[in-house]
Amino acid sequence: MKTNYVLIDYENVQPTDLGLLRDGPFKVRVFLGPNQARIPVSLATALQALGRDAEYVVLESAGSNALDFHIAYYVGVLSAQEPSAYFHIISKDTGFDPLIKHLKGKGVLAQRSTHIADVPFLKPELPATGDAQVDAAIAYLVRLKAAKPRAQKTLLGTLHALFKKELSEEQLTALFAALCKRGVVKIEGTKVSYDLPTVP
């Protein structure tokens, strides 16, 4: 199976859905600036769960676009070592887009995403019926484990991204309501909690 490298621009994006990458063909590199001396326990725990498939890359000195250049360097080195690999840059920085266009022109598989859930390998086909969408959402939330969203707004954004942003606002609201009706999602103010099925 093709290796998928996930290169995270942690100065720009602090993903909460790293749990999605467990048990998949992923190798993760988290790029940290020299001033990011502390990282959340949740990030450290999620990376630990990936074992040898995850590592930090800490810049030694700061500078304009320094982290971006490091990511570009690693894509170059890794693509030379594994020409068939797929590279996913997780960043909101559109400055990566010309690089990605160039890589594609050279036959290197690459894309930029703002969320890990947008990585094509993880994106399910959009189910046609409401019940199937609810089942897909529940399966996705189970896979997230401890990285599940804790706020209603964040959960809605996560579900929107899961279905490739193809759900209308009404469909998204209906999906959320169906999850609540099934009892797997519970609302307390703006916070959400879960009662999801356990995986054997």
C-alpha cells in the first residue's frame, strides 16, 4: 500500500483529529517552531499512539517562512526516497499551493489540507440516505477516540469536513439532530459528550 506522509505545519494548524491516522498507511511529521517549547498533552498522546510512524521536527532558529522551507525540504528528500508516496501538507498557508502544483507536474502526489479529515484516504463516499450518513458519522467519531470534538460548533465543522463539505446547512443540522436522537451525542449548553458504541 502507498505510504501517505502527513506533514503538519504546527505553527499554522493545531489538529485535534490525529487519531484518524491510526492503523493506516501514514507517516506523520509535526513541524514545530523554535518558540513552541510546550505542546498539549493531547498532541503528545496522539503521536505516541502512532509509534515509530510519527516524529517531531523542531526548527533550530526562527525566520520568515522558515517552517515552510523545512516542510518543502522534507517533501523533496522523502519523494526522492519514495517516489510513489503521497504527501499531505496540513496547513492553512496557501503559499504551499505553487509548490504542490510543481510537485504534481513532476509526477509527485501531493495536496494541502487544513484538516486531517480532508486527507483523501480518510474521506468516505457521501452516503445517499440520512441513516447511512448517521452510521458513517458514528463510525468516524468512534475512530477519533479521545480526539473527538468537545464543542457543538467544532463537531458541526468536523462533520461538514467529513462529508467533503457537500452537505447543505439543513442536511448538516438534520445529521446532528439524528446523532442526538440516537443518543450517541449529548448536548450540555454548547458542549457535547458522547455515548458511542464500543469497538470489540
